[in-house]
Amino acid sequence: ARTAAVIPAAGRGVRLGPGAPKALRTLGGIPMLVHAVRAVSASRAVSLVVVVAPPDDVAGVRALLDEYPAPERTEVLVVPGGATRQESVRHGLEALPDTVTTVLVHDAARPLVPVDTVDAVVEAVRDGGAAAVVPAVPLADTVKEVEPAADGTPEPVLGTPERARLRAVQTPQGFDRATLVRAHAEVTGEVTDDASMVERLGVRVVAVPGHEEAFKVTRPLDLVLAEAVLARRRV
Ligand code: C5P
């Protein structure tokens, strides 16, 4: 029984502003993707990492990862991504050897996830209580559902879900491999995370505590925060 991590890193990172693909932007002088590979391979459970690269830059990503090698015990594969995150993850799943029974899916855009969070997700999947496990944190903001409108137009508010029952969901999300493969084969339509595909199968998904440092680097301000977190770790 092996645990592998699939890291979708094929996004352009449009919301981050102009520049290199998001996963190749640097934090503390090191590409985000390298931080992400290190973060998941810091878990002793993870023996294989499959990086899903921009399709036009597989060789470049391979060369980059060879420049910053993972621990000896961790094998790193690089495969080409697809047009959507979902498609990219599917390409990663297709590259897994038969021996893998537990799969983590981790955004390259969450480079600073602590190893304790990775371990907690792996343990929760291996315990067998649920086929899918997500790390989650409570929300600071109140969330409202609106009727989305064009730029700048006031949007009608439709409702306010009780904040105490809401969680912001992070990665790595952990899965029984067969369940995740089935979800990718059967569930169609746009989704923003992998666990929601498993939910649509009617399979039980559980949340475990996430970590504030597992935030997603999406907008320019997130880069400022990520640099600050790294700097704090170095003192
Ligand atoms: O766009 P979003 O922030 O949801 O992207 C999350 C992760 O999915 C990022 O690591 C990004 O590189 C990856 N992704 C991908 N293939 C795509 C789109 C996004 O691997 N086509």
C-alpha cells in the first residue's frame, strides 16, 4: 500500500498578474512548485509525487525538479496537464502505478502547507473512516450568496449561511485511489476541488483541521503573505 501525491501545476495563474505560470513564480528565491513538492514529500508516508506540468513545458519542469531534488525515498514523475484543473488531476491519476492505494491531491499554489497537515490527511484516509478527507479551516468573513452581476453592478443578496457551519477547504485532499478514479470517470461538470466530485458519487467525505499556512497563493497580496511566512520560518 503506497501513498502518492498528485500536484496539479499546469495553471497559468492569471489572477496573480502577468508573468511566468503560477507554479514557477518564486518564493524566497525558490519556485512555488519546488516548495509544494518539498511540503508533501516531507511526509514519510509519501513515496511518489506526480507533478502535472503546463503541457508546453514538461521538459522545463522536469529540469527544474532535478535541480532541487526531493528526498532519496521519494520518486518524482512529471506529466503534461490539461485545459482544466480536473483534467490535469486526471492526467496525474493515469500515471500512478498499480501499487498506489492512497492518493493526495495538492495544489502547487499551496506551497507552505505544514507536514503535520499532510500527515493528518494521510492518517485519516488510511484509518478507513472515509474515502475522502479534506483539510478545512473556519472562516473569518461572513459569507453571502448573491446573484452574480456584471462588473460593478450591485448584486442582490440571496442569503447568509450560518458561518459556524462553513469551512474553507484546502489541500492536500486525501482519497482512496479507486474512489477518486471513479469520481473522475463518472462526474462531469465544472468543480473547484476533487472532494466535491466524490461527494457527487454519494460517498462520505470528512474534514480534518487544516492550517492557516496552507493558504492558496492566488492574488498578488498572497505572495506578500507567503514571503512573510517563509521569512518567519527562517529565523
Ligand atoms: O486556478 P486554481 O487556483 O484553482 O488552481 C489550483 C491548482 O490547479 C494550481 O496549482 C494550478 O496550477 C492547477 N491547475 C492545473 N491545470 C489547469 C488549471 C489549474 O494543474 N488547467
